[in-house]
Amino acid sequence: MNGSTWRTLSNICFVGGFISIAGSIAIWLLTKEPDAAYGERFGIFVGLWAPTFFALSSRLEQYATAKTIGG
């Protein structure tokens, strides 16, 4: 794969991190019935994906830069 493909994957992961945060908040707000605790736990679970997506985005961006510079 070339540098632009890695950069595209990096951008997808970056956006995925923000979607995870928004999804976590939405799940927490919308899942109140019949068990509010389930909505809280599931919202936290989805929210924990964000750091992973951001870390992947950073690593893929570094790899894309290396591939672009190094060939």
C-alpha cells in the first residue's frame, strides 16, 4: 500500500474516534428504559473505543509519512 492509502485509513480512524464519543453520549442519553444501568455501561463501552481509534490514527499517520518520505 502507498502513503495515501495509509493516510486515508488514518483519517477514517480519526473520524471513528469522534463518532465513538458521539455514539457513547447518544447511547447514554437514549437508553434509559427498561434498565438505565445497561445504557450507562454500554455507553462507557462504546466510549472506550475512542482512544483506540485515535491511537491507530496517529500510528497510521506516522506510517503514511514514513512511506511517503522513504518510498
